Amino acid sequence: MVERVEKAIAALAAGQYGYVTRYQLLALGMGKHAVDYRITTGRLIPVRAGVYAVGHVNATPVARAAAAVLACGAGALLSHGSGATLWGFNKYWDVPFEVTVTTSHRRRPGITVHRSRTLTEVDIDCQLDVPVTSPARTLLDISLRLSDKRLTRAVNDGRHAKILHLEDLGDVLQRNPNHPGTNRLVPFLEATSGLTRSQLEDDFVAFAKRYGLPTPQTNVPLNGYVVDVLFVEERVIVEVDSWHFHRFRKNFESDRRRDAKMLAAGYLTVRMTDERMKRDPASEARQMNAILEARRRPT
């Protein structure tokens, strides 16, 4: 009997980053005194209310996040900023961890607990063996915390990584029309410019919109390459770069070969730097508009 329980505990902990809950131990057939005895002898190490590490404490961020979810009971999900980090939208772990539950809950020291009445099965996901709100729901919950630039980057990065799909985003927004973050995300369903791969490309799309340039396409497969920005009607390519990337001769030469190949195919390449867009954007916009206008004229 004891050996069977020990094996069951080990198997359970192995799937939960080395952690188990008091409720789970009791469900395996252990008595309250047996649990307390293991705590006294150090075989179970308390890490949160009702959550114990088996043998040793796994202190990695993901493991600690998993323990926070366990502490909040069955059905709890990592969410908001913590969920965003688990999905890769954020590059850092904020504390306290954030968890969403669908039932009434007790306060948990060191954890920010959110209660939601609108979560459905499609909002429930799992990443790295940690229960978490879906990418679409996570973005909805953090949308008001992010600047326009960071939100755009999160949406595009999620789509590039194939963890976020516009159909899922549309579904979660339709089901949560009164959520304060919904209006921030609706424009991404209506965007026609396509995905971007970097903050520089985001900046150029915003630059084009601000100064009344035609809406360009982004990341377009063309002539054996993928171009950053394409004004389709004018057949003008814009490559948005920084000096850091082009300070190496190899990159400089390969860009010139690529530009020549595109020109031979009838496409003009304009190279724009982040420095120029920031230093004198109005002048750069006038110049870009003049280039586009000239390309529209019949030869």
C-alpha cells in the first residue's frame, strides 16, 4: 500500500514540475497525519498554501508559475501578464504571478487572482504543461497594459509563431464585446497590410498611415525573396533597416545584388532607416510620396 502511494505521488509530481497539492495527496488515499508526517520529515516541502515540493524545490520560473496555478485550485489558469510570458508575448516574468479562476476563491499570498465569469472551454489551453488562458484570451486580458507598438508586436509575433490565429482572436472578441480591451484588438481583424516581422516594419506602417501614404503590403514573397514592404500599384519596395544590421560588408553587398535583381524585374527598392524616420519623418514622407507619384506616371 505504502509503495503504491509513493509511486503515485512520484508520478503525479513528475507531471507538475515536482509539486503536488494537499488535496491531490488526500485523493491518492493518504491520511492527513501521513501528509503532516512527510512535511515534518522534509519529504514534502511547503512552497505555497496547500502546495508542496516532493523531495526538492524546482525554482525555475515556469515551475513556480505552475505551483501558483496549483495553489488556486482545480480549474485555475495562468493568465494576464504571467500567461503572456508563458506564451512568449513578454520576455520577462513579473511578480506576483497572475492566475484566473472561475469560482469564488480565497486570497493567496504572492499571487494575483482574477475571477472571470466569461471563460469557456476554448479559452482554456496548456503550454509547457501549465494550464493557461489561450493566446487570444491572454492578449485580450493584457491589451490595455500595452502600448500600441507592443500590442502590434505581440499580435504579429503570435501569428508568426502560429500560436495566435485571427479566427480565434475574432471569436474571443465576439464573445466579450464589453471587455475594455476589445476595442484595442478589433483593428487587427480589419488590417489589410499583412504580418510584420519587426518593430521597424511596424514603425513604417504607422509612418505611412500618419502621412497619408497608400497602405502597403508587408512581408510579400517576390522574385525569390520576402520583401519588407511593397507598394503594389507603384511596384516600389521599401526595406526598413537599421545601421547596426548594415554595417557589415557582406550584408551591404547582398542587398545591392538583391536591389539590382528587383530593378531588372521592374521593382524599385527604397531603403529606409529607423534613424531617418525618427529624425525628419515629414521630409521622408514627402520624398516617399514623390517617388510613388513618379512611379504612377506613364513612361
